[in-house]
Amino acid sequence: MNLRKHAQGQPCRVRLIEVCNGRPETVVLAHLKNGWYGSLKPPDIIAVHACSDCHDAIDGRTHPKHLTREEIDLAAYRGLCEMLDYYTQERILKW
């Protein structure tokens, strides 16, 4: 399955307070950067459904003043956990 295409139209799993636009039509697969891959983009399984505004915050294109980098990362990783559960329940991912 193409996880990037599958993200289109899904709900945002990051849901940053006062950032998330809540519009599924803007949702993309936002890759989480954690340093393990250096400057390379991690594999699609290390990504979360994020609306355009949450994606901008994750990637550092915007800097919401009311959120720390750690709070943004925590929301993204919480969303990743939701994604893994969703993928398992929908039989997109099998362990």
C-alpha cells in the first residue's frame, strides 16, 4: 500500500492545540525527523497523518510561540502511536 496516498483525506493525528486546521483535505504523510537518518527522509512507516498546519510545525516551517519543540515532537510521536494502532487494526500493517 502507498502510505503517502493513503494519508489523503484522513484525519490529522497530530492535532496541535491552536495550530491544527482540522481539514482532512490538507492531510499528508509527515515524516518524523529524529536524527537516525541524518538528512535523509525516514521510511514512510515513521510518519504520521498531519494537516498542513501541523506538518509545517513538525518540519519547523512555522514556530507556534505557545508550543515548545518538545511539545510538538511529543504530539507527533503520540500521533505515530495512533497510526501504528490504526494500521494494525485496518490490516495495513501486520506484526
